[in-house]
Amino acid sequence: MSGSGAAQPMTRPLTRPRSRRRGARGNLRARLGTGLVLGLVLLALLASRIAPHAPNAQDLLHSQQPPAWLPEGTWTNLLGTDHLGRDVLSRLIYGTRVSLIVGAGGVLLALGLGLSMGLVAGYLRGWVEEVAMRLCDVQLSLPYLLFVIAIVGVLGPSLGNVVLVFGIADFPLFARMTRGEALRLRAAPFVEAAVATGASQRRILVRHVLPNMAGVLAVVAAFEMAAMIIYEAGVGFLGLSVPPTVPSWGNMLADGRNYLTTSWWIATFPGVAILAATLGINLMGDWLRRR
């Protein structure tokens, strides 16, 4: 008895510090992700005031100038210049707008299409569900990036076309998830109680079913936004995202690919920006998932 009593004080405190450490790490990741995302949003909103130079201003006399902390670098161009003498930092700041617009706009469009289709299909069932799910199957059978590249190549490179294509290409994910959640909630006691009281189908969907799946959809939307930023950079690398006159991280990667050995900063800093954006959004998505 005395031996067991002596062991108890040693075992109890061990679990609490671990849970506290896990909670502290989770809070740190959440703060880091939130800080990165808020920083990118502020850069996009205040780009015209923060950027030290115009994004397309060329200075061929100072082309491929290294960053300020390297030999021959100047603080006038903190992150150096590209092959046309354009300021890399200014183009990075303006490129934030393209990435966030494509990520947020594509996710909102995909969420709107998938939510309306999956919600109706999962609750009404029958032929509506069959038609909606077959449309999703057709879309999912097409390779994602090949579909995006083909459609953007036909429509032409523009910011609106990229958002439209990403939204159409990604809606089956939200439609299927919404359908699954609607099927689960359809048999929930509170939904059956609402049906028994004579509530209309529209009221049940809007007041009872939709709010109870908002958390799951928010988590998926966060992760998909990060994925769309990477996809936009890939499409921009191929010259199919926005016109060359619009600075974007993908265009900057394409401009710097021929200068990796001589002017590494032209392609490196856009890559770091893509990493920071996707990391911040993924950390926020992970925090939402845990919450």
C-alpha cells in the first residue's frame, strides 16, 4: 500500500506538462499561421504604399543587382533586381495580390458551387443526387492541372479566367463532402424534430443542416486555398496565369529559371513567398481542424 501511494504523486504531474506543451505548441503554430496570413493580406492591401518602386519599372543599368547584404548590393533594392532591372521586393509585394485573389476567389467559387450541389443532393436524394454525383465523377476523372491548363489556354491568361477555372475544377471536392455531411445530418434528432414540427426544407437546410457542417467546410477551404496558391504559381510558371505585365510569383519564378546560377535571388524569393503563404494557411487550417 505504501509503495502504490508513493508512486501516485510521480505519475499524476507527468501527463499535465505534456498536454500543456502540446497546447503551447498548437497555440504557437496558430499564432504563426495567423501572423503570416495577416501579413500577406496587409501587403496585398497596402502594396501601392509599401512597395519601394513600381513593379514594372525597368532599370537596365542595374539589372541582376544582388540583394543589399551582398557585395555590390544597395539598399535601394533590398532584395535585388531581375534581368530587366525591376525591383524584386516590389514585385513580390504586388504578386501577393494575385496569389490571394486566386486562392480566396477560387475557393469561394468552388465552395459556392459544391455547397449548393452537395446540400441539395444529400438532403433530397433521388435523381437529384444521381445527376449531381455523376457530374462530380466526370469532373474528377479529368486530371486537375491538365484541365486547368487546357481551359486557361483556350480562354486566355487573365486573373478572372484563372479564378473561374480553379473554382470549376475544385467544386467536386466540396460537393462530395457537403453531400456526406448532409446525409449524416439528415438523420440527426434535431433535423427529425424540425421535420416533425412542419419546418420547410429550405428552413431545415439553412437553419439546421448548413451551420452544423460549417466547421468541416472551413477546414477544407483553408487547405484548398493553400493548394490553389501553389497551382497558380505552377500555371503562372507556364505563362498561363496572368499577363506578363501583372507581377505574380509564378511569373517571377519563370523569369528567374534561366539565372539560377548567376542571379539566384530572382527565383529564390518568390519561392520563399509561396512557402510562407502556404505554410501560414496550412497552419491556420490545422488549428481549425483541431478546434
